Amino acid sequence: MGSRIRPLTDNCPKSLLKVDGKTILEMMISHLQDCGINEVVFVLGYLQEQIKDFVKANFPDLKVHFITNERYAETNTGFSLLLSKDLVGDSPFIKLDADVVFDKEILKNLIASEYKNCLCVDKHINLDAEEIKVIVDEHNRITKASKLVDPKLATGESIGIEKISSETAKLLFAELELMMQNETNHQEYYEVAYEKLMEKKVPFYALDISGLRWTEIDTKEDFASAKKIFNQKT
């Protein structure tokens, strides 16, 4: 709902805010298409009709699936990701948070990566309690990924863009299904399921995207920063 960036999101979904003359969603979908991805599952809630109308009007050739999280106001990203289970099934997929503005190079590198399960990680960033922080071992394998990781021990921040393999997709949705049977988990982030799989020895690796442009937009300060970063010509 973009509550921390209001009043900008009072009548506009966060993903339809404009950075450098384009909406966050437009930049994201354009990157996907440029990288050869033409089928997208959207999990929607707040002001969802605006997003549907925008996608249909601006990307008529995109194969789209819209899923509504009717409980978006009381659930979190883990619950929303689980809603895509029947459509995604055991397909490999790229998962993107809808409030991240990023260089296309990040997505290209992720798709080309040798790792089947991969989280984009920025290692050159100041970390605090808000970020999803990761710990990476000497083999580049991620052992922890959560807001609870001590910033002093963290390798970097997971930026909210991941690649998941076919085999892991099945395990991930099974883990989320188990989690969501308990109402107390409805406010959990999807990274909790990633961590549970890591504990079961499912390998997740870090893709170092340090130096490439990206920003997550949670606050007005983030939004101002995004406009400053992406108004620069490449």
C-alpha cells in the first residue's frame, strides 16, 4: 500500500510512480521483455485495477496472469508469493519485488548466472535493521537472508530480485504452504521460506550486483534518491 510514502500513494499504486519519466512497473516490464521474458504473473491488491489497466494498455503483447490477494492489507510477501503456486507450478522463474528500480544489466546477469537459485546481492551498501541482509560463506552460498541478520556480520543486501529453479520452485511452494497454515505466519516475508530451505541444504547463491544502479522505494527519501540516480543518462 506504500503507507510510508503517502500521500504519493493515496490514489496511485507505488509501482505506478514515475522515475525518469517512466513508471517503476514500465521500467521493470521493459527490462523483462528485453531479456526475453514475455510471461508475467502479477500478485495484486491495493488499487489493483490501475495496475491491470496500465499493463493491458502499455504491454498488449505481454502474456499476463493477474492474481488478487484479497487479504493484502493483513498479509505479507510470503502469503502473496504462495498465491502464484498454481500458475507457476514447477517452472523456473524470476521473482521481482514491485518497488525496485534497477539497471537492466542486473536482470541480464541474473538470467545468465550459472547458479540455479540465485539472489541479487549488493555488497557495497550501508546496512541497517530495515534491509534483508544476507550472510554468504566461502563458496558464495547464502546461509542467512533476513532483516534479523546482524549488519556487522552481513555480506550485503538482497535487493528483491531472485532466480528460482524448477526443482526448488516445488520445494518453495510446499514450504510456503506449510508456513501459511499457521495464521501467525501470514505477515512473514518470502525470505523466511528461503531460509527454511537453506537449513534443509537447498543451495542458494549470491549474485554480486555491486556497482550497478538499483534502489528499493519504501520512503519519500528513497523515491527522491531513485529519481536522482536514474535521471542520470547512461
